[in-house]
Amino acid sequence: ENFKLSGAKYHGRMDVIPLGIDDAYRKIPDRAESRKLLGIDNDSFVILVLGRLETNNKMDILPFLQCVKNFIQKNNGKKINLIIAGAADNQAQKFIKDALKENQLETAAKMFNNFEDSLKTHLYSAANVYASPIDNLQETFGISVIEAMAHRCTPVISDFDGYSEIVDQNVNGIKIPTYWADAADDFRDVSEIMNFPTHQLLLSQSIAVDFEKMSEAFQYLLDNRAKCDEFGKEARKKAEQKYFWSEIIKQYCNLWDELAKQAKENKAEIKKPKNPWQVDYWSVFSHYPSKIIYADTKISLTEFGKEILITGKIPVPYSDISASIIIPQLVSAGIKNIDQKTITAGQFSKALKNVAEISDSTAMYYLLWMTKYNLIKIVE
């Protein structure tokens, strides 16, 4: 409202710049090389699942494994492998191993838990298909989908949230329908008190992925290997054009330059409204200390401060943090201004402001910091 009343011509905008993947994936290993490393036959049809192996905040893997089981049984005699890879604690590993056994997938499946990062590119390259039937509300984009696409791996993914915008249907992958309804009323009132992973799991149990359609997609790609490879090549092309960080950083730079130019051309004076959540530390906590430093408070150098005046060696503890606030040159200027005299805090502040464009508050911050580190003493 304040911005509107200012008369500014800029009315806001929404630019969409995606997340990106490492430019290292511009060079990827050969599929045969990766399969040899992983112990997979060259003529096998390989489906890869890669990501956090957590049912409560990624995807429910049980319906997916049942889908893969039915797909393999339907194609009895054909070489089909399932790779499951990702971060998993002991409980998650046992859960998946038990599920594989229950679905008779122990022979067809290979698991790579908590693998070294250097292995990731080979996992992608070895696969014909990258499957990600996500069903969780916290899954918003899909970095792993982009990484798979960069490796000419055909994505077969849920048509869900940000995933939907990554894949172009039947061009560089296949999107599987997902279903939901207004069925979350029972979870709304307990969201603040229920364990978050449990809450996410219960919500995701109401989101359905059409695994019959996913099975059909697998079958189509198995029966049409050339089409699968074509999708993979198109996926690679899109990843190269749109998702490598070197390309995305250019978008940020161009947007920044464009907005800076618009801001420079806009002469309207914008009044910044007071932030109701911003803490005024002085008004809230000023009664804490025993004494307050005012403009007429007298200060002088300590013996240590006089030593620093001679050596010029300014102490800067916590350099990784305080360096963003404490500039040694300003500390040195403050010490030189006091020298052997006794001056007031107001005089110190004025002298510092003559050296740099700083506020009274910042000048007082320097005075207090120098007092804290025994460079300055308060004269009673």
C-alpha cells in the first residue's frame, strides 16, 4: 500500500529462474562403461530410482515396487534391472530390502545406499529410464530429474508440482497422472503437534500415482528402445539448454541488471514502512546494563590502546564474522583521534564520521567494541 501511494510506476513482476545442476555433467561417461562398473549387462533394460530413500518425505516406494514386479513378470525372459540408489539410514535400508524380497525383486534389483558422489554419474548413465513417482507435498522441483536428463536417461515421473514443468510429455520423457482431492481435513488441526515426518507420510498416503500408466510407459520404452533413446537425447538437449548453472547464473545477472536499470530510472521516493516484526533492541533492552554511554561521556585510551597506537596491530577476533562490521582502518582512525587526550563519545563519533560515511549508531558500535577489547576506557 505504501509503495502504491508513492506513485511509483513499477508494479512488481514474477520472474521464474529454475534451480540448476553442476556443469561437470556436461561430460558424462559412456553407458557401456558405467554398466561394466556396476556389473550390469549391456543389453539389459535398466530402471533407476535415485534420491532420498525416505517414504515420509520423498515417495512411497511400495506401490512402485509392486508396479516393477508386475512389469518384470509380464516380460518374463527379458533382461530387466532395477537400481535403487540414495541416502538411507539402517531402518530405511531394511524396509526396502524387505519390500524387495516381498515383491520377488531381489535378483533384478541392485541397491547402492549412501554411495560416493563420484558414482552418481555412472548410476545415471547406466540407466535407460529414470523413475520418480513422487507423491509428497514438500517435493517442489526435482534436481535429480534434471541430472538424469543430462545423462540421456529418459524420465518417467509423476505429473506433480514442479516436476510437471521439467518434462515435455512424449518429447523428452513421460509424465504419469497423479490424483488428489479435498481429503486432508483430519490432518489440518494436528499439523502443529504431530511429528512432521509422520504428518507428511499421512498426507502423501492420500496422493495417488497412476502406476498402471507407469507400467504402460515402461512397456512402451522397453518395446521401443529407439524411441527411449530419442527421448533421452532430447532430455539431454533440454538440460544443456536450460539447467546448467553456467546458463542459469547468466539469467540472474541479466535480471539484476534489468531491475537495477529500472530502479535507477524510477525517481519516485519510496517510504519504507515500519516492519512490525523488527526488534528495536535499544528500546527493549536498554535497561540491562549498569551504565549508558551518551554523547557527553568521556573516554580515553587504555595502556593497551596506547600500545596499539604505536604498533598499529589492530586486534580483529572472530575475523570471519566481525570483518563484515569492524574495519581495522576505522579502529586505527579512532585510536589516533583520541591519542593522549580525553574526549567525549560525541567527539569520537564525529571524528569517525569524517573518515567514513557511517551513522551515529555505527560510530557508537565502534566505540563500544573498542571498549570491550580494552582499547578505550570510560573516564568517570
